[in-house]
Amino acid sequence: MNIICRVVRSRIRQVFINKNHLMKMSEGGHKAGVRIGTHNGTFHCDEVLACFLLRQLPEYKDAEIIRSRDSSVLAECDVVVDVGGEYDPNHQRYDHHQRSFVDSFNSLCPEKPWVTKLSSAGLIYLHFGKRVLAHLTQLNKDDRQLEVLYEKMYENFVEEVDAVDNGISQFDGEARYAVTTTLSARVGHLNPHWNSKNQDTEETFHHAMALVGAEFQDRLDYYMNVWLPARELVQKAVQNRYQVDPSGEIVLLTQGGCPWKEHLFALEKELKVDVPIKFVLYSDQNGHWRVQCVPAGHNTFQNRLSLLEEWRGIRDDALSKLSGIPDCIFVHAGGFIGGNKTQEGALEMAKRTLQMAPKPL
């Protein structure tokens, strides 16, 4: 009986809220203000993120979020996400639950590669994300960096939310372990517990939006202030590679500690590098120099070209004597990295390896 009473009270409360919104919107014969509509009840990461993104734009900055499934209430909203059974960007309707909806980023923007079915978060990001990022970073809308950030934030933040909400597995087969701390999971845990006396989701929805917003902004800050500067550094090194060695197969990073592998692979494609780069030179924390082999691909321990086999596992004077290169420090037993006290010495280690490499037939 108590459960039935709570359900009845909840429904009465929702009817009251709906009527109250309609009365406010009808006063004076015009709308009360800008409104973002989404469904009430249990909330999920996708509509929480969608609402957060919209609120970053000037026209929605002070928008009221109306949580209802009443079509008459939603009809009065300026934009509706994750409810209503309609995807119509011309009328600012962004639901993905209807049977007819099968769209991905790729189907709506064929130049983009992602084929994960979009949720309301992905739809809002697709249509408004670039403006959101421009507003948050102060980048010009025509800045190439904005496009790079737009792609990176979808691939490494929003796509996960799309996949989780649409029930798309990350891989085939049974998982080896449970992952319970994803953003979507943390948002889900903010909903009232099934046996809680208080089933009101209004306050906790805004807690969820603060959580999602903080994480989105933190990730954007990282890509803007850490990831992008690293990309710029690697890009300059790739463009200047022929000044380091005529082969074009050695790049020199002007600042040590920079994460370079992901950027190098991407920039080789973007800049149409014809000869694959084999070695990257950079300084370590002690002011010495490293020569590191470029992997054959992502997530592999195979190298495009490893340092000479006879050098591997040899150190210091013994290595300098064996190689004929002064100031050697080491070559790892795996052949993927070596060290020298000077930039010139590290460069010579790379050059010598290139010279001794088998020539293609």
C-alpha cells in the first residue's frame, strides 16, 4: 500500500508540475523563458551531458531544464533531448529511442569515421559541440585546433556515453573483469535507490550535471593545454626531420617528456609522410639524450627498425668501444631504446642503425 501511495503522490506531483509550467508559459500570452526539455524519472549520462553541453552556449546559458514526458509540456520547450520520439534538428528535437533512428556520426557526417549509434549526447555534440568547444576554449571557429579537439573529445569522451546508453558492447565475448567506475555508471548511481523513501530525481539530476560537466571540462582542459601542445611539438619535429638527417627517418623533439607516439602516427597520415619515421630523439631528465624506435603500430612491441642487435644489453664504455660512438650510456636488451650523453651521440646511434639496416629488394 505504501508503494502504491508513493506512486500516486508522484503522479499527482508531476501533473501539478506540468500544469504549473504551462501556466507560467501562458502568462502574458508569451513564453516564460528558454527551456530545455528532457524526460523525468531515472536519468542517464547521455541526457545529463546533453543538457550540460547546451547550457554552455549563450542562448541556453540560463535555460530552465524541464523534466517531463508530457508531450504538451515538451511542445513548449525550445529544445528537447532524449525524449519525444523525434529527431528533427530543424525543430530542435534530439531523441534517439524511436525505432527509425539508426544514425551514427558517420551517417550524418560521412567525413567522420565513427559508426557507434548516437545517443542524445552524441546528437547534441554533433550539432553543437564545435560551438561549445569554441566558447570554452576561446578558439576561433576556423582554427584547425578546434577541429582536432572536436574529433578528440568525441572519440575519447562522448562516444563512450553513446555506446553505453545504446547498449553497445566494447568487445565480443565474455568480459574478464567488471568495470564499474565509468562516467555513465557514476551518473547512474546518483539516481535514488530503489528502496529509498525519497524518489525525487530533480535535485540529483543537477548533481549529475555538475559531475558530468566537471569531467567534460577537465578532459577538454587536458586536451587543450597538454595534448595539443604535444601535437604541435611533434608536428614541428616531423616537418623539420630533413634538417636532422637527409633520410627523413629521424625526428628530434626540442623538449623531453613529450608524449609523441599517438601524434606521430596521426601526423604521418595527415602530412602524407612518404618514408616511415624510424627514430625519435629527445632529452631525458638528466640532460642526456635518448634514441627511441618508432613502434610498428599502436599497441605493439614490434619496431619499424630496432637498434643494432650487437649493441643490445651493453652499457657505457663497453658500448662506446663496441659501436665506435663516444659517450654511449646503454641500449636496452629489447633494442627499442638507447641513451647517449649528447644529442650528437644519440643521433649517430640512429644513423648507424639506418646504415646497417637491410635494404629493400
